[in-house]
Amino acid sequence: MKELNQEAVEMIKSDNINHPNHYTQGDIETIDYIKDKLTDEEFRGFVKGNVLKYISRERLKNGDEDLKKSDWYLNKLIEVLDK
């Protein structure tokens, strides 16, 4: 039972929108690794694709969470365009 409670605490600590635990490897998040490996134009396309993906599937999969993920990627796109 104690293990189950610890697992629940870890799930609550996980921020599935901004910093999902499953997208972090060591000290670098997957999004940062992808950005490092792509050209600016490729990365913008990647981010735009994720905006469209999460908006398109929100009714079919994770509802509000997908809209929040879409918002996160849209903000990331704006951040990239501002640089």
C-alpha cells in the first residue's frame, strides 16, 4: 500500500503539460534535444505540427489536457519566432 501511495505522489509531481517526466533524459528534455538537432525552419515545422496534432485530437483523446499541450507548443513557437 505504501508503494501505491508513493506512486500516486510521483504522478501528482509530474507536470504532463510543461515538463512530462517521460520526456526527460538525464539533464535535458527531449524538446531541447530535438531543437538542437534541427534547423530553425525544421523546428518551427515540428512545433506547428504538434499544435495541430493536439488541437485535432482533443475531442478523441485527452480533452483539456491536449488543448493545454497545444497551447504550450504554440507558446514555444512564439518564443522561437521572437528570437
